[in-house]
Amino acid sequence: MKRETSFPAFVPTSANLVRESARRFEDKTLVVLDSERLTFADLESKSAEIAKGLLAIGVTKGAKVGLLAPNGPDWVIGLFAITRIGAVAVLLNTYNKVPELNRTLRHSDQFALLTVGHHLSNDYLDRIEQAAPGIVGQKNEHLMIGSHPFLRSVWTWSAEPRSWCGSMSDLVRRGAHISDEFLAEVESEVHPADPMVFVYSSGSTSDPKAAVHSHGATVRHAHNLWQMRDLQDDDVLYTPMPLFWVGGFSYTLIACMYAGAAVVFEEQFEPSATLELIERERVTQVLGWPHIGKALVDHPDFKTRDLSCIRAGNFTALLPPDLQAEAEIPKATSLGMTETLGPHTFDSRQPLPPDKIGSFGYSVPGVEHKIVDPITGEEMPTGSVGEVWLRGYSLMLGFHKRERADTFTPDGWYRTGDAGRFDADGHFYFTGRMGDLIKTSGMNVTPREVEEVLEAMPEVVLAFVAGIEHAVRGQDVVALVALRPGHSLDEATARARVKEQIANYKVPRHIAVFSDQNQLPWLDSGKLDRRRVTAMLAERFGES
């Protein structure tokens, strides 16, 4: 089914997005953090001030500028200050420890860094000194550090400056002499094809990589998806998803800039305080990870808070009772990745017909998919499971410091490493990661197929299937399940039910049962730590 791509009417660059949203929504609130309110007009003016400061210290088009801050007005202002002048924003992970920060600062070739001084129990200036020890005692704007040879200056919000670090207010003063006309001339030479951001993957299956996204892709994709979403100008979104990943900055923040909606952040997720925040700000949509929704619903305050304003989101249990039945109507999921700025399959239409249950939607307009035999590279017939290849407007320019030939095929396809199939009507069905394919006694098993059977059990809220080494069989299929609150299930019963649904060779030889999904290891991104879970299963069931 062919659908038209919907792109914004203006030239899709960071500066034009900021100016257009300020023109349309002016004094409407865009960002809320505690008592702070950032309007659309504020974002335009405050990001311009810092942008001029960056120009004054020599930041120019293509320079890499790091952004290390929690969700809130500072992060949002910093992103657009950097990118509206054509510099590339390196979105740094606030969860990163010293070795990770050390690697990212060097890998990204940063010329300047914008950072908060501290957040919660984290002192980021101390962390920077540990990550780049040669910085101590040096003079800001004249940094020469062998471990990070391109870094010349660091600027901080809300902290006393050090010899190697200046204050954000001083940076703004440095750019006070730069005129609006000159800033506009700089912005006019930033084009949709130019790099805008580095987004580091969360590392759920491999070491983090920096996906490079252009202005055109970043500004267009959020608009394209927004046209297919239920997001209105009177919406107030709450999300704990970090802005340094695409779910936070693209799917949430930039979408709100198109819709004229507000996004609510908090210093730290804590169920009682978060429920109070949702009530106080009259939040209409809550977006986040499953364990966040569970923590809110399970908290004693959940029944005493007025959450009647919530009308949408991905937590059905948070909705008013009269909306829950409608929210339970079967609908398509979506499949996305850092490399495509989030979803590349999507469908907002509901309900799904019975024969389409499990669909991940259609190809997002402007994105092409094909299913390929991973060994021969040949395209497979409709309905066949193979590796998902894609190309299109939202696909990254490439990985930083990796050659194009190592990332894309000669005709521009990106091999996702995901497995799936398309049916004759264009619905996509995700079956797992290609690298997760299990080969047991000479037969192939796709983990996602087994997970879907386990997750269909009413007692199960989450399932994970993996292959562990076996000397004779090659690999054994093993699984774990996490149960819904108040439910019970034993391994024998679970295996018997699975055996009724799929071929014997696909049935897990062992199933570890957990009473609570919070007992499992999770990444900071909210994804299950697949490597640690696989290691747990191998330790428990290996060679048995």
C-alpha cells in the first residue's frame, strides 16, 4: 500500500525549525522541568544567544560540540544553539562512567563541550577531569590534551568555573557583539544535507557506535511520523526517556515542536513524585518503558491521584477506565533503531484485523525495505523470513569514522541485522535479531517466534529466548519469563503449553521463571540487557 510522505513546508534545518515553531506558538510552553518553563519563543532567543557565543570562540560549520546534560531546558537550548549554526551536536550519555566518557570524548573529535556542573549525585566536572586527566591546570579555550587532541574549550551551566572550564553566562557575553544579521547569514549556509547530530547507540547488543544524522533527516522524520500520530497542540507529554537517544529528542521533543505540545521532564524518576507531577501538570500522554508504567501502577499513591487528564500513551493501566477498553484494541507495533531516527515501520490505524495480529505496521512513507537471504544476498519472496535491509530519507549518513563501504551496500541499502517478513498486504512482522538465530541439532530457531508463544500466556509479562552452547546439539533453546503481579507459573506447565503451539525442536529445554521483571538486568536505555541475560541462562543451564 503506497502512502505519501509528509514533509514540512520550510527548508528542513535546525534553525528553520526553531524559528518556525517560535513564530507559530510564541509564548506557549514547550518544556517543563520543576518550576522552569521554556516557551517556544524562549528557545529561539536563548539558543541564539549561545549560538553567538559559540561563533565568538571559533566554532564553525562542521565542528563537533558535545552536549552533556539531563533532560530539561538547558539540554534543549544547547542542542539548537549548536546545530543552528551548522556545528554538529554530539549527544552524550549522562549515565556514562569515566571510561565511557573518555572514549566518547575522543571518538567524537569534540572541539567544544557544553555540560552541566552536576546532576543528582553526579559531579560532571570531576568526571571530565578523570576522563581527561591532562585537562587539570590548563586554560580554557587553549586546551591541549594528548588523550583528546581536538578539545579546546568546555562551558558549564550551574557550576563554578575552573581554569579549564568557563561559565555559560561568560560564553553568552562573548557573543554579545555578534549581530542577528550575521547569525542569520551563518544559518543560511546550513543545508539539509549537512550533518546535525551524532547519536550513540545504547549498546544493547554491541559496543556503542555514533550514527550521523543530517538536518534534513532529523527535521523531516519527526514531522512525517507526527502526521500519523495522535499528538495535538493541547497535549502535555511526560517521558523519562533521555533526550540523548532518538526516542527522546526525535520522537518526543521535535514532534512536540511541530504539534505545539509541551513535554514534561523531572530530575529523577520516583513513582510517588512522578504521579504527583503527572497530576499537577495535567499530563495527557505518558510515554516510557514497561517497567516505568509498572512502577507507577503498583505504587500506593496511584489510586489517590487524579490522572483523569491522561488520554493516550503506551501504558493502558494509567488511562481512565472508560478509555482502557479502547486502548486494548489490537494495534500495530513499530520497529525502529538509532540508525533511522526511530521508527521505520509504523501504522496508527486500528483495530488490526485478526489475521494481522503481531504486525509491526507498514514501511514508513519514504523508507524502502526488502527481505534478503543473509547468505546469498538475494531478495526473498513475499512472506519469507530473512534479514531486513532498508534505505530512505531517515537513514543515517553513516557511522562516524567508518567507511561507507563498511556500512552500506553499493546501492545504498543498510543491513539492519533484524529478521522479519512482509505479507502480501505490506504488513511487516519482526521475528528477532539475525545474530540471535539459534541452531539446535541442525535446525534453525528464531527466538522471537518462541517469545511470542510465551508472551501470549496470561501469566507472562515478558519473555526472552536465547541459544546456549551444547557440545552435541550445537545449541540449546532456553528461555526466561517474568510474571505479572499476583500470577504464578512453573517451568513444566510453561513448557507443556509451548509444546502445544510450536514444533518440538523449538520448545525451550529449560525456562527460568521470575516473579518480577525488575529482578532482571536492564540497560540505562530501558532495554533488557540481552548479553547479561544470555550469560545468566548459560550459567544456569549450560551443558545440562
